[in-house]
Amino acid sequence: MSVHVHEHAHAHVHRDDIGGRMGMWLFLFTELILFGGLFFLYAVYRFMNQEDFHLAAKELNTMIGTFNTAILLTSSLTMALSITAIQRNSKKLSIFFQIVTIVLALGFMVNKYFEWTTKFHHGIYPGSEELLAQSSGQILFFGLYYVMTGLHGLHVIIGMVLIGVMTRFTAKGIVNSDSYVKLEAAGLYWHLVDIIWIFLFPLFYLIT
Amino acid sequence: MSKHSEHGPHAHSYSIYILVWLALMILTGVTVAVAGINFGSLTVATALLIASVKTYLVLTIFMHLRVEQKVFKVFVFVAFLFFLISIVLLFSDYSFM
């Protein structure tokens, strides 16, 4: 072991992968607080406007919601697989899985785009006359819907950029089978985005 | 210190991820199917229970918590505990308004 250390003394760079992952987890806890606050808001408003929330949720397309859930779960799978691939020194396979993850995330956002624009065509968007004519509970539902899925969508876009950077790092060898904590951190972020959607989906699309 | 613990966990194979993914997809199907049935006030509880099971799977397997050092598990547990305390306090307040 000491011989090994000596040999690599020149190339030795201080690294703390456990610390790196822990830092990422700490950041994820702040995300829990960010989205948690919104979930609290949702819980209280739904509790106070149960009928209106049920009525408003009928406007949402369960099919698109379910499809998007499947897309996001699959992208989480490919993200996890890309880390196993780099651990096993399969650089090309890891890059392939990362690109699939980005493509799936893009698919999610395209669905989201069509979903939102359809709502806009129906006149349902924050501040629209059609929405303001509805009951306060329904206005609250759509306000929360746009803020929470919008903030989640923003996280998906940030995640796509992050994974894109990781793909470049992997291609250049900055992320490799010996040092892949950056890819792991991006993965942790991506799985958190997935977990948030796991809760958003039933709370918005499945109240009938 | 061994290379293993320094550079991170290596315990997960491709197959376990695919199994977890399958479980997540099936649970999604169950949530959608169950949402059609009216359990009254239990409907939300069922949806949240299934979502929690899915979250547990993502945290332990996809996010490597299962093979991570104990301190990570304690961190996540404490974070969720405080989240739970907040929501319990919030509802004990609103329920009696």
C-alpha cells in the first residue's frame, strides 16, 4: 500500500468523495424544504377546499400524467445504470445511458409543453378571465398546479443541463471509473426530481 | 483505508436497478388503478402510501442509501422526521380551526 501511494505521489490530488456526496445530500435537504413548503400549502388548501380541488383536477389529463411518470421513472433507471457502467469502466455504455436520460427528460418536457398549451387554449392560466370566474378553490388548485409543476419542470431542465455537462466530462475522461462522484451527484439530483414527481402525480392528476 | 470505501459503493448490479424500475412501474399502475375506486378519505392515504413505498425504493437503491455509510441514513431519517413533525403540527393546528 505504501509503495502504491509513493508511486502515485506526484499525481495525488486531494479528494473526498464521501464529503462530496454528503454535500449533495445536504443540498437535496434544502430542496426538500423548498418543495415541502409548497406541499404544505397544497395540503392545507386542499383540506379547506376539498370539493373544488376534486372539480378542478378533472381538467387534468391522467393519461399524459401517467405517461410522464413512466418516462421519468425510466430516466431514473438509465441514470442509475450510467453510474454502474462507469464503475465497470464501460465509458461508451455510460455515455449512452446518460444521453438516453437526457432524451427522456426532453420527452417529459415536450409532454409538459403540450399539456400546458392545451390548458392555455382552454383559457386556464393564472389570471385568465375563465379561471377567475371559477370558485376560489379552483383558482388555488390551478395556482398550485402551475407553480409546483412549473418549479419541477425547471428542475428537470436544470437536471438535463447537469447531465449534459456530465456526458461531456465522461467523454473527456474527467469522469472515469476511478473518479465518478460528479456523475453520482448529478444522479442524486435527478432521482430527487423523480421523487418530487412521484408525489406531484397522484396529488394533482389522481383526485377524482 | 480500502479503495472501496474511499471511492464509493460498488455493490449495485444492473439487474437490481431493472427490478426496482419494474416495481416502480407496477406501483404507478396500482396508484392509477386504485385512484378510480372511491375509498373516501382513505383514497389520499392510499396514494401517499404507494408514493412513499416508491420513494423508499428510489432512496435506497437508485440513490445508493442502502450501501452508503450509516451517517447518510441518519441524515435522511432526521430530515424526513422533521418534515413529518412539521406536517403533523400543521394539521393538528388546521383541524381545530
